[in-house]
Amino acid sequence: MAYEENFHQTSEAKYDCLLFDIDDTLYPLSSGLAMEVKKNIQEYMTQKLGIEEDKVQELCLSLYKIYGTTMAGLKAVGYDFDYDDFHRFVHGRLPYTTLKRDPILRNIILSLPIRKVVFTNADKAHAAKVIARLGLEDCFERIICFETLNPITKTESPVDTNTREIFDIISYIANPNPSIELPETPVICKPSEGAFEQVFKMANINPKKTLFFDDSIRNIQTGKRVDLHTVWVGASHREEGVDIALEHIHNIHEALPELWEADKAEEIRSRQKVAIETIA
Ligand SMILES: [Mg+2]
């Protein structure tokens, strides 16, 4: 009995899944891509949505803070635009050549004998391009992206667009009125808890046995609330909701030796299986 308990403890892996964000997580913020994304979003807001240039920065930040992504916020306050058009404009012109193949990360990911799933707010085309540039095409079981959680891209009729009022969120923040409810966004994305729950169902993930890697503290803190073990990437210190802070994704080895313990446990299991089969 004592032996069985002992064996059970060593063979039971703490984690059975790794859940990764992409941008500024699988590659460092220093690549400069995030700055370009921000610039393109602001250009979209002025050029395509007709927002005044001097209001764009503040609006962008407010929407991002409240709704998780600027796009989710723009939809919530009443702007009508096509998701694909937004993504093409924001991601289509990015200097992807700044991203280089990362054989070190590839080897680390492939050496782990547990499931790896990607969960990004970005669109499918962007996710695929970044993963290909990094040389990680065969590293993940599944990529959950914007289109996975938001499959309907239907836009409303032009009549609706013309008559629709835009909720003035900047005035609301300056002068919050408790009797006015903030409009909801139709976009499902991190850091909403609902988005995480949906991902768990879709990919059959048990959050209690999953390590979640993300560079956004808000995503990490929501992740913690929905029972994930959290790794804050690009950070040198821990904060509330952070289990492990990793300055660079390459440091997984040092920060999480138990992942390789899982590797050993798997080895023990398969060796035992072979022994039993041989005896039989
Ligand atoms: Mg990110």
C-alpha cells in the first residue's frame, strides 16, 4: 500500500497542459511589433472610423482598459466595422521579418510530453504568420484565436450605422454616473472569464492542471481566478495572481523543473508498461 501511494505520487504529473499566449509571450516585446500594432490601431480609428486625431490616444487606452482590447471596446461603444477589415489593417502591414526562427524555444516546447495549446486574441492570419516566422508550426495541438471565439463576422446594415449613437466613454470616465450602464461588447476575448471558460470547454482543458503563459497582467489575473497556474512572461517580479514570473520564455527550464519531472513520470509509466507487457 505504502509503495502504491508512493508510486502514485511520483507518477501523477502536476500539469497536463500548457496554454500559451502568442504576442510578446512567445517572442519578446523588444521585437517592436506591439508598437506597430498600436500605431495601426490608432490609424484605423482616425482613417476608417473618423475619430478625431487628438482624441484617439486617450480613447484607445480607455477602451483597452475597460474592454480588454481596443477592438472589443470600439464595438461596445457603437462603432460598426468589419472584423476582418480591422485585422487586415492592423496586422496586414506588420514588419514580420523582424521575427526570427527560435530553435531554442522549439526544442523546449517539443521536449515536453504534455499538451500545448495556444490562446490568442489575435486573428487567425496573424497567429499563423507569427508561429511560422518563429518556426513553431508543429509545436501546438491547437490554436484558439479571434475567429475561434467570434465565428460570426456579419456587419450590420448601413442604415443602422448612420443612425447609431456612439457612447461617449471619455466623458463617462471623467464623470462616472452610476445610473448609466456601460455598453457591453459583443467580442469574446481575454481577459474576460467567459472567454477562458469557453476555451476550457473547446479544448477540453482542466485549468487546475494547466500552466498559462501570458505577458498581460490582466490576462494572468483572470487566469488565476479561473483556476489556472500562471506564468507572467516578460516580468522580473511577481504580483497578485502571478505564480511564476519569467523574464524570457526561454527560462521555462529553470523556473519549472517539475515540467521535466512530468517527463520523468511519463518515462516511469511507459517503462512499467513495457515491463508488464514483457511479463505478460
Ligand atoms: Mg500578449
